[in-house]
Amino acid sequence: MHNLLKRQLKKNGLSLDTFPNATNWRHLLDSINKSYEQADQDRYVLERSLSLSSTEMQELNQRLKETYKTRESAILNAFPDLLFLIDEEGTYMEVLAGNKEKLHKPETEIIGKKIRDILPAVQANLIMDAIQQAITTGKMQVIEYELDVPSGRVHFEGRAVTIGKISNGQYGILFFSRDITDKVQSEYQQKLLDSVLTSTTDGIVIISGSHQVLYANEAVTRITGYSVEDLINEGKGFLRHEKDSELCKDIFKQANQTDHLQQEVIIHNKNDGISNILLSMDTKRNEQGQTEYIVGILTDISEIKSSQVRYEHLATHDVLTGLPNRYLLEERMRQSISKAEREGLSGAIFFLDLDRFKTINDSLGHGVGDRLLHQVASRLMRVCRIEDTVARFGGDEFVILVDDIESQEQAFQIAEKILHVFDKKYHVQGYELNVSTSIGISIFPTHGTDVEQLTKHADIAMYAAKSLGRNRYQLFANEYLESAITGLTLEHEMLNALVKEEFLLMYQPQYATKSRALTGFEALIRWQHPEHGMIPPSDFIPVAESTGQIEQIGLWVFEEICKKVVEWNEKGYLFNRVSFNLSQRQLMDGTLSDQLIRVMEKTGAIDFTHQIECEITESLIIKQTDIALETINNLKKAGILLAIDDFGTGHSSLVNLKRFPLDRLKIDREFVRDIGRDKNDEAIIRATIALAQGFDLDVIAEGVEEESQMKFLQEVGCQEVQGYLLNRPLSLEQCELLLQDQMLATKEVVFK
């Protein structure tokens, strides 16, 4: 029996053994009918429920799909890396994620294109190798490369991962490109910092608040001698030597009291050596103001200190002699003057200038001159006390500062000792040199109370000593100052004398000894000063020599002579020559001969060079240099006559005479003056004339003032003379009258 029927029978109180009556049967049928109706209703409800559930599930599933896609899109959009899907041949299938601004080219230009068509060769080869390795090994491959993107140069880290076959049947590769530019730069900066910390010569330490070394670079080892491990592991501070323990405590004490500390310290290294250190310490504190750590920089300034000492010595001492220089001298003078004023004492300044040093320097060379100065310095140091200052003032000038002078006589005694320094000859590079000095003395506070004044007064006194004959000393006097001021005034006024046409020439006639006929002239320069009248050459020529104006003045003299020689020849005047004097400064000018030739060409005197004579003093010829000798030879080649002036005064005439292309000797007035009174002078004149004849040279004597002198010179064969006996120096007008008279006299003789 069906279970449903059994349930209905039981529900209506019936059994299989009891047959239902009409009422029970009706109830049974109604119950069964209701059961079927209920079943149909339940089935409808179930089907309806199933239908509704299916729709909702579809909607839910759609929502889930959309949610997943949204989340996937959000994740991919938030993904920092560029994510590419690439096939095994390197074709870009898809750009899945990442900042598209970091693409080498726009996405539309790379999809479907191969890597080698898009990227530069180096980067493309690198990525393709990584892809092939990922496919072959099945393992992720990591590479680094750089690319130019719109925002600039970017450093990427690339990761290639295989994902099996894709839609086109090839292996698919997920390729991640991460921008690691910041990381690379940070690593580079860190490496750079590490390199700086390692290679720097400055020691760098980081110290904790408890004074334990947390970091130390290698330079600390070079400075202290202690290894980095020693400094860090032992925890005993950064200055390890026991002699520096108190210094270390003091430094930390100061560092705890200030944020920045800098000072010079002297520390001991492991081997007991010492170093000068510039220490800089910066203290970093926490929020409570407590010392968290200290950064220290140790700069070894030992070499700088040594150099500083050397530089200070160079700045205050003369390189050539090692003596104090002018700067240090003046500083010591200020100290001595102050001491003298406080204690009521006196001191002295001795200003030395070597006599004729320039001649030695010019003739034998600067090497000899420098060594001579060195020897002079050594001798001066030996003769002076330790507390005295011997300084090289400049050139061949020395200054000696002596404190505690009791009297002028004591100063004179010191000056005598200094002069004796020069008694012995100096031996320099095979030369025996006789050198003397002139000394000027000023005493403080008598002659001044400041450095400049005392030095100037000693300098002026030195020039007074030179003017009095050299190789002597002279104490400053006010009249010397007045003379010096006059000299300076003269120097200043001389600057404009040429422009103002204040210079003029006088002409000293020269005559034949036997006939007393006019033979020529010596041109003598004079200065017609508008206030002081006629100034002789002895007063202004030395000034012109020292200031360098002599060259310009000498050229003016030569040009005037050239003009007159041409003019007198055009007028028919009869004369043999016009002579002029050449100064030492001119002779040492290598361009002199060219200058004189240009003047002769300009004036037309180039056709009358045989009537122009250049007189050179014997001392200049003896002390000649290569430049001077070349100048003399060039003048001779140009046709100018050459004569030695003041012959017999240079002591080396016989040795040097044959070396020069001379035409005439001029006997100095010093020998002529004592004719008839000094047999030695007469013997010198005879020897000079005989010597001149041997060299085929003419002879002229100057300074002839007496008939007895004239007669003697005629007897010994002197061809020409000049002097007051026959004529004084004449003005240009007087000179031309003399020439006119001679021309007329000659015509009368011819006419007769």
C-alpha cells in the first residue's frame, strides 16, 4: 500500500482491517483530496521559490563579478609597477597595470609591437634575454635597466615570470617594471657618502651621550694611530692616549654645554707623536635637552701649522740672505722705539749701502752679486750681537738695529767695527773682490721717534758718507736733510727741464799743440735754471743717472750735436770733430747704438760720422759687460769716433786697452795739473803717449792752464790740448764766431 494512503488512513482512524463506512469514506476522500491540493500548492511554492532563487543568484553572481572586476581594476590601478603581458617572441600583448606616464612610448604605439622595435638595442636585448631565461628555467628573472620616459631618465627593476601558454599558443610572460630611481640614487648617495667618509683626510667620529664611540672612519686611525675597532670596542672615548685624558674630559664638558664647539688642540697618537688638530664638535640633543650623540670632525693641521711657520718666515725674512727683511725690521724698530721711550734709553740705526755694487753686478753678473750679498750678510751677523737686528733692506742695502746705545761715541765704535767687516777681500766664484760700504747713522729718540723718520735720516746720512768719499760712516745732521730736499726738488724740476728747453750746450774748444789751430770741440751740457741760474753738470748729472733721466737727456745732447755738425759743414766751417760724453747708464742700454743711428739718419749727420766723437770714461770701459762691448763695437761700425776720457785713472788701462776699437786717448787733468811739480805725473804722461803711439791712437790732454804745461805736452808729442790757457767753454754764438774767424784766417792764408 502507498505510504501516502497509509498516512491518510491513520489520520482518519482507519486501518486495513476495517472497511470504512460512508462517512469515514467521505472523510477519507476529502482528506486525500486536500493532501493532493496541498501537495500541488507546495510544489508550486517550491517551483516558484526555485525560480526566484535562480534569478537572485544570477543577479548576485553578476554583482559579485562586477565587484571582483572593480577590485581587480582598483588593485591593478594601485599597482606601482608597470605590468606587461608579453609573448615569448617579445610582442607586447597588453599593458595590464602601472603609471602609463612611465612608458617609453604611448600604449597605443607599443601594443602588438615587438620589444626590439620599441626599446633601444641595449635595453631590448637585456629584457629578451631575461624572458628566454624565464621560459627555459621556469624561474623568475630579475634585471635592472634605464630608459628615457617623458618625465626624464628612469632606472627600472624588471622581473620576468612565465605563465604558460596564452591565446596565441605561445608562452606568456608577465613582465613587471618597477621604478627604482629613488632607491638607486639613495644607494649612490650612500656609496658616495661612504666613499667620502672613507677617503676624507678628516677624522669623523660619532660619540654617544655616554662618550662611547659609535662610529669612526679610517682617517681617525691615521690621525690617532688607534684602529677603528680599538676606538669602538673599548669604549674609552675618541682620544685614547693617557696624556690626553684631561683634554678629552674638558672637550666633552664643553660639548655638553654648547651645541657647537671648535678649537685647536694638540693630541698624542699611539706612538707618542703629536699632531695639531682643528676639532669641531656638534652636539645633538633629545627633546629633554640631554646629549643624544656628538659628531666630531678632526682635521690634522700639522702641515698647515708647519707651512704657516714657513710662510711667516718667508714673509719676514729675505730669501737670498736669510736675514730679517724690511717688514720685520720695521716691526722690531717700533718695539725698540717704544722700549726706549718707556725706559729712557737710546738706540741706533745703521744704514749700509755697498760702494759700487752695481758695477760688480753688471760686469760679473747677478749670480756673483747674489753670492757677494750672502757673504756680506754672514760677516755682518758675526760682528753683531745676538740681540741686534741685521736686516736686508733691499738691493745692496743693509740696516742694523742696535738697542741700548749710551752715546754717539759708542755708535761710532760700532760703525768702525762694521767697516772692518769689509777689510778682507771677498772670494766669489773665482773672483777676488774689494768691497767697501758707506754707513749712515741715526739715533733715537734724538733724530726721530718713528720708523719712517729714523730710516730716512739714516739713509740721508749714508748718502752724505758716499759724497764724502765712500768707505766711511756719517751721523745724521739737519743740513744733510736740507741737501736731500734740494736734491729731490732738483729731481722733480728736471722732469720738465727738457720740455721747457732749459738745457743748453757749451763748447770747449780743442787745439793742435804745435800750431794752436782750432781742431774741434767738446760739447758740455748746462742747465739754465729759471730761479737758480746756471747749474753745473756735477750737480744734476748724478741725479739724472739715478732717476734714469740721463738717457733722454743724452739723446737730446746727441741730436743737438748732430744738427750742429750738419749745419757747420753746410756753412763751410773747418773742424775735425765734436765730442760728447756717454754715461754708464746709456752704455748699458742695448738699444743705444740703434737710437743714435736713427738720430743721425734723421738729422743728416749720418754723412759726417767721422766728425762725431763719443767719449767714454776709462772706468766704464774697464767694467764693461757684453752689452757695453757690443754697444761700443756697433758705434764704431756706424763710423763714430771713440775716445777714452780720463785715461790713466782706472788702474787696468794697459790690460784692457787693446780690446776696444778706440781712436784717441784723453789724458786726465789730474796728471796735467802737476806738470813741473810732480815727476811721477810727467812719467805717466810720457808712458801714456808712448802707449798711444804703439796702438796708433791720437792723444789729447785736458785741463791745460799754464804755458809750462803746454810746452811740456808739445815736447813729449801730445797732439792736441784743451783748457783755460787757450779758451774757456763757449756759448753756441761764441763758438760759431770762433769758427767764422778760423774760416776767414784760412782763406787769407790761401789767398796770400
